[in-house]
Amino acid sequence: SSGINAEYGAFNSVCNDANAKGSVLTVAKIAGIQAAKQTSSLIPLCHPVNLSNVDIIFDVRSDSRSIAAVCTASCTGKTGVEMEALVGASVATLTVYDMCKAVDRSAVIRETRLLL
């Protein structure tokens, strides 16, 4: 998972689909899924994994104006998919920031961590 905290205006534009660039969470989900599939191209010496599923859900919390991207990934092979999940969550959060930076350059990307 990876999270971001935003100011009131940017946070509300995300929640109300009022961002000038479009639906932030939809675009962030697509970006995160695409990134997870490209992990071996992004990280040197990370071997390609034949993913059978990748999904991203967002935990949106109004009280803290935070959005957490939670990426789940699976494959049928014997290898782990931790890096794919971390890359997916990270890129989803970076996409939220990118789409909101015109409204809020003070947004803070919080920790990225593996959920077990």
C-alpha cells in the first residue's frame, strides 16, 4: 500500500470527480495496474512474473484527507509478487499526486509498505 495526504481542495476534487484532468482514482488505478505489469522493466534484476491478477482499491478517509492505494497481485508460479504490488501501489499514488499538483503542491506521499 501507499498513501497520500492532500489539502481540502485537492482531496474534494478527487472525491467528487471534479479534477480538471478527469477521474483521478480511475486513472490512478489504470496506471498502477500497468506499472505492476512492467515491474521487471522498471527495477533492474527483477525477473518478469506472469501475473494472473492485479487490482488496486483505494481507502479514502475524509477525516485525515488521505487516500491509500492498496494493490493486490497474484500469479500461478512459485515466485512472490511483492515487488509488483509495491510498484502498483506506488505508481497509483504518484498518479494521484500528478493529477492534483495543480491544486495542491503540498500534498504528502506517505509510506509505501508491504501488507501481509
